[in-house]
Amino acid sequence: MMRKIVWFTRRLVLTAILMAAAVGAEIVEVKKIWDAGGHNAFTDLVRWREQWWCTFREADGHVGGDGVIRIITSSDGSIWESAVALAEKDVDLRDPKLSVAPDGRLMLVCGGSIYLGTKELKGRRPRVSFSKDGRAWTPSEKILREGDWLWRVTWHEGTAYGVSYRSVKTTVGSGEEIFVCKSSDGVAWKVVGKMDVPDRPNETTLRFLPDGRMVAMVRREAGNKLGWFGEARAPYTQWTWHQSNLRWGGPDFTVLPDGRWIAGTRIYAKAQGGPAEKTGMIIARVDKFQLTPLVTLPSGGDTSYSAFVWHEGLLWTSYYSSHEGKTAIYLAKVRL
């Protein structure tokens, strides 16, 4: 009897190992790292000067109110402390993103929306700020123009690139247009060119491949709502577009040292139109511009906006979720 139990146990272990190998990913650890705000959401994560830095928005709810940008830091990813809270009177600061400028300073870009106590958007414009230590920040400066939303910044060969989306009037109502923008200092920006993406494109992440190609991961909120990948070579004005197989929310992706593409997004119950209930936060492999989910992180409800850092053989991922009741910030370590 004992030999049968041992054999059966070994069989289960072997099956689990084979299943994990087939999936290609394993969640090593997930930890809630912040929930002090009423609604904690929209994360970004960097490793800078041998420290972890995570930023997000604190507010009363997902939309409206005067959001505060919180930046927390940790030496080991386990114990976190607040480095700073950035606020602006009568402005909802949201969607903060961190990057490291060529001069070594930490750079923060975020949206600045005006609601004035309502749920109706009355104006918006991106902000940028810099820090030498992550705690003392330069006064925020407005960049680009009124109505823009520069969602994420990626530095490449000394130049900052990002995609800004703007609301426009069309023959059938209102929509969004997206533009590649660049800057040598993160403050003065100019438009490189419009990206020809239909059906309300907005949140876009840019990454660069070793051969110099720029790749864009674009969220779309109309039509079939499936996300698009685009690729272009310098000067990044001519794009080739590929429709993906999933609808995205808060999309991000990274290119690993071995060349693999790993993406993160909110997953929906339905990918194409109709009711689309939010169901969780996934990490996926990208092959030929299609996403294959590897793991679903502990998540649900109001969730997404991941960020990735590859560190010591693990994928570190910040994200937010409300699956435990209160919308909070989480940090996951995933072995691929």
C-alpha cells in the first residue's frame, strides 16, 4: 500500500512538473505592497540605483477626484516605504510612468486631468518631473499640448519616445488619434508622425528591438477592440500593423535578453465587442503578434496596468487589483 502511495505521489509531482513545463511560467511569489489610499491603481516599476521604485495613483475612485502620485521604494522587494507623494491642486494626476534619463535622473511622466469635483473631464495635459534621489522632485512641467495624453516613455540612444493620444471629432462622433512623439530632454517634445490606427486607439507602449526597430503595443476601444502591434524603422513614420487575438487594457510588454517578448494586460470575458467583463491580469508570451497566456496573476474586478523588470532570472511585475475587496498594489515574481 505504501509503495502505491509513493508511486502515486511521484506521478502527481511528475505531472505537475510536465504541466508547468508546457505552460512555460511559474508564479514564484505574489505580495500586496500598498493599499493605504482609497483606490490604488495604474502602476509602473523600475530598478534604479540598486533599489526598487514603484509608482501609482492614489485617489477615491477609478475616475474623478484629485489623484495623487505615490512613489514607494524597497531594497529587496519585500519591505516598502513611501518615498514621496506628488499632488497638484484641482488636478487628477494619473497613470504615472518612470524611466531613467540619459543623465541618470529618474523621470516621471503622468497625465493631468481636470474634473473639478465632477465625473466629467474638463481638460487634460501631461506632466513631467525629475529626481536625483527618488525623493526630491523638480516642479512638474506641462508638456505637449492641451488634450494630449503621453502614456509611457521609452528612451533609445539618448532620445525619449512615447505615444500621445488625443480626442478628435469625426463624422460619426468623437474618437482618438495617436502620435509618435520624441524629445532629447523629456521636456521639449515634437511629433514624429501620426499612427494610422482606427477604432479609438489610446494607451500605447513602445519598445525597441536590437536591430533598431520600434514596436508599438496599442489598445483599441472601438470596432472589434482587439489590440494591435505595429513595427517601424527609423525615422518611425512608416508602420506595418498586425491585429492581435485579444482585447487589451493597460498593455505593456518587454523584450527579454534572449529575445522573447512577454506582455501583460487585463483579460476580458469577451474579446470582441459586446459586454466585456474584466476578469483578471495575465502575463502572456507574444509569438507572431499573437498572445498566448502563460499565467493569470491573483486578480479580478478593477485590475491591470502591469510593468515589467527582468532581474536575476525572474520577471518582476507590478500591477493593481481589487480581487481582495480594496483596490491595491501587488508585486509578483514569475519564473519563465
